Amino acid sequence: MLEAFRAHIANITKDDGKHKFSLESVLEMGAVSQALSLLHEAIQTQRQIILGGDYDCDGMSGTALVLYFLRHVIKHPKLAYIIPRRNTDSYGMSVELLEEYAQKRRLVRTRYAQGQLAGGEPLDFHNSLFLTIDNGATILDAVCDFLHAHNTPLILSDHHEFLEGRIPACDTFVHPLLSDNHPFHGISGACVGYLLMLAYAKRYHIKMRPQDWTYMQVLAGLSTIGDMMDLSTPYNRHLVQRMDHTLQTSMPANLAQLYQLKSRSYPQKYKLSMLSWDIIAPINAVGRMDGIEGCVHCSVVVDLLSNTEANPHYAHLLLQAHQQRKDLIAQTQESLKAVVCGGVVHAGGAIARGLMGLIANQLLEQHASRMSLCWRYEQESIEASLRSKEIDLIALLGHLQTSGINVMGGGHKRACGMVFESQQDFQDALIYLERHHAF
């Protein structure tokens, strides 16, 4: 999987950037017209717009992208965002997370000063508009109920697989899987947000400076590489080529700052083939470590990326989180023992939640297995991160549930998360996988 992705990156050429795509096609990705109307109403009446993002590169860069558009292009004055802490919160938006903000146990618009979290304001959910970025396909209906009780409509924008074809309760949904009549299949969650903002600008005749849409294109391209989206599709290749051109010719100061700080340790120049290690790895490290004592929150990434100006302090915090992640995973791997059964390799124990996907990726690359699984204890349940070279993990989730195993989850066909209700359910799943390794 990784080798094929690298090969696609190496084969991207200038011609990929010449493809033409119509923004009218964006309207086919669900009830986009209704989403644009809700967004326009909120902007015209100056209602607060709250973004609910995810804690990986795709989710954080997508949140920053939409913030950038609303703040710097639209000049909307009332913006806030929330992102769960990977190591302490559940995935995506939940009533529990929203209650944390509603009860003022967490604040928005915080900042970091000398490495410490400071400032912040309470979040009032009343009479706002809530827009998810890179999550929502598996959201519980109770989230919509919570927001509606505060007179706040919910727009879900996502690219993850739906579970059993179920579309969660919301006011409108923007998702590339809702139709085949567009060229945007296989795009990232940030790219869904990017196309939604461009469609808004087109419909309501918003003038965008070239530097605005090229920067938004950079963030959408970062998410495409960061989430390892399908680079055989013309639109993704087009987006990555355009991003590559911008980073080579006029790299934004905020990203250039990361290279400048890294060059103090070793000479570093921008190369598309190294982007995953140079920029995306530190971004993901913040998300992976968020919620662990002594580690910064994802707001560092979102605030850095939602403004093109250099921010040496925040860039340093990203690189610090990257080193913390390296140290923690080296410590964790010392106690891990990989077990191979059938076509599955798995390892687990007392592992930080933020490291599970990374370890699952490494297991898949290091062993001649079709699927890898990294797991951890979470009270009575078992959390697992799965990776696959060819097995459809969403279909596998359905088979496990059909066989009587108590498990929930979601994600993509080649990368997903699952939560087993008990250790016995997890053991039953391992037995199932061993017996059906040809699945």
C-alpha cells in the first residue's frame, strides 16, 4: 500500500495540474445546495459558525482551511472550532464532548504562550451553525438533537464510509459517496470542505485573491497526502500537483518556518516525496499526542495553518510534539510482541490511543500479512486500529457484527478503528479472523 502510494507521488507531472473540473459537479455530493443556503444565512445574519474537526492531518488542515476562508475571504467575525483529544475523547463529535464546552469545562479561542495553554472563552452553542470537517459519517443522532435544542442547524461534511448505508441525523450532508455524478471520488475530508467553500464563493459571487485559493489548495493537498488518498484519480493528482507547484515557487511563511527550524538540526529542502515526513508527520504527531500530559492540543496546528504568517513558537511546538511521539513510540515498541495468525498480524497492550494507527501501519509494512491490528485496553473494552492491503475492513466490521461479536467502528476500507465491548468479543474476533483469513 505504502509503496504504491509513493509510486503515484513520484509519477505526478505538470500535466496533472492541467485537468479541468467544474464546480457545478460539487452540487452532486449530497444536499450541497441546502448546505450552501444554511451557510449563507449564517453569514448574512452574522450567526456564530462552529467547526467540528478531526485530530489527524486531514481533519486539522481541513478545519484550518475552512477557518481561513471564512476569516480571511468572507471576513466573518464569529468563528469557533472544537477538536476532540485523541487520547481522552471518543472519535468525532459526541454529546459528551459538546457538553464539555457547554458546561465551560473546556474553552475555545485558547492560545499557547511559552508552551503553556492560556486564555480562552466559553462556547455558546445557541443560535449558531455547526459544520463538521472530516467526520460525521458515523455520528450519533443525539448530536443533532443536542444542537437543535440550542437552535443550531447541523451540516455534516465527511468522506469516511457510512455504516450499513445509514446517514446520521442532520440538517444536510455533504459527502462524495452520496452520488456517482461527479469527479471527486476518493477525496480527503479537507478537500470536501475546500470544494464546499469554492462552491459557496461561486454561487454568491465572492471574489477570491489568487493567493487565497492557492493556499486553500495547499491545505487540501496536504490532507490528500496525509490521509493517503487514491492518487490514481485525476482530481487528487491535479490537487497535489498544484500544491507542489505552490510549495516550490512561493511556500507560505507558516510552512517555511517549519523547514527553517528543522534546518538547524540538518539541511532540509522541500521535496514532494518527503512531504509526509517533513510537514505531515509533525502535524499528525500533535494529534497523536493530544490528551497526554505535557503535550499540546490540536489547536496549535489549526491556529498555525489557518494563518499564512510565520509563527516560530507554534512551529517549534509542532516539532517538539514530533520528537515526543518518536520517544514514546520507541518506548512502546520495546514491550510489543507481534503475533501472526493466518493472514493477520496483531500486537497490543497498554498503548497510547494516538500511537495505534502508526503501529498498525508499521506492522503491515514489516510483516507479510494482508491485515494488521494494533489494540489497547480501555476499561472493559478493547480498542483496535486496523490496516489492510486488500481486505475491505468496513465489510469485515459488518461480518463480525453479523457473527454475534459486539463491536462498533468506522473509517475507510483500508484503515479503520473498532471498539470491542469486551475482551471476550476481541478474542472471538481474532478466532474469526484466523478461521477466515482468506476473507
